[in-house]
Amino acid sequence: MPTRKKKRTRINPGPILVLAILVVLVTGILYSPLTSISRATVEGARTADKNTIGGILGDLNRIPWIKVNPKWVESQVMRIQSVDHATYSQNIFGRGHLVVAYREPVARIRSSRLVGLDASGVMFETDQLPPDLPLITRPDPARDLPLTIVSGFPSALVADLAVKARQMAPNEKLSIWFDEGGSLCLNMGTGLVILGACDDLDAKLRSLKEFLDLHPGLLAKLDSLNLTEPSHPAMTYKKARQ
């Protein structure tokens, strides 16, 4: 018997060509400079930082949307010391959106520049600070070190002290400093509180609050109130003028 010839299956190239064309078109669009940033909205940025931020966003010009790394943009913005965090997004139509949040200062660092201290103990240069913040003087060994180096300066503890002291005496002028022996000192108006070492600060502040509640106005009349031993406050009265 004669053998049957098998029919060859012909592949229809039409759908494959259409798919290939679509892939090429989509890839071309995604990687096209036409999808690069054309307009950006920036929320929360201060006037002093707008040029810096504008330069960072300008670096995205001609970079296709698919190649934009939002984390890179955010990290560049966060190189501004006063910026706490930033969030960036961008769509395929070239619209970018940047949100900038700044550090909240709880104290001002004594310096030739304008330097703030936030609640976590981070020091940062800034263009503006509220006028009524507690003033912090770093100890001599740390006074001239860069802000990113906190060796010899318990910045987080001092920041916590600044917050709690301000809550305790919101209307007083506050300053925090270290004496020659390294003892932590707090000025509340004209009153001086010697806190000693940086340990047991919560106990020392509780003792201070009890003292202020029991003896309102007395601190200003003292030469100093020593809370090195918080359970045994020691008062030194001002010497009478001769």
C-alpha cells in the first residue's frame, strides 16, 4: 500500500510579528527619553534648599522613566543635614513628586553656624531655628569636632534633657552645659542645677520637679541646686553682699 504523506503544519507568522512589534514599541517607549522627567512637584521644601533640590531633579533630565531610581533621589535630598527623610515617585508621563520632611529641633547648639539638635540626638546645620530653644554648649573636647562625630558628647541624653526641661519650665530661658570637671549643668532662668554624671537623669529630673513644686521661686534665689545624688538634693545659697 502506498504510504500517506504527512501534512506539514505551517506556522502563521502574523501573531508572532504583531507580538514582536508590540514588544519593540513598548520597550522603545519605556526606554525613550520622552518618558524622562518633564515636571516635578516638591512638597515641604524650604526656600533655602530649593536650588539644591532643583539640581538633584535636574540630573534626571533625559533619563528614561524605567531607569530612574527613587532611592537615589531620596538619598541625595537627605544629604541636606536638616532633612529627616524624603519620598520620591515618578510616572511614565514624566511627572515627578517629591515630599521633603525636616528634622524637628529640640535645642540649639552653641556654634558660629546655625546648628540644631533633634530629639534623637542628631546635630544638623540649618537655615532657621525657633528663638526660644534651649542652648547647648558641648564639652571642650567635643566642641570643635564635626557635627557627625559625637565622641565625648552624649547628644541623645542631652536632647532628652532639653525636651523634659522645657516641658518642666516652658517660660524659662534654658541652657545646658558641662563644667570643667565634666559635670552636666542646667540653667533655668537665673537658677543653676548641677546634675553631675549623665546617668540616672530621669531620677534627677523627678527630684528637680518635686523641688520646683515644693519650693516655687526658690531656685532663682540659690547659688546652685546639686542633684548629683537625686535622693539628697543639696542647696547652696547665694552669699549675701557685704
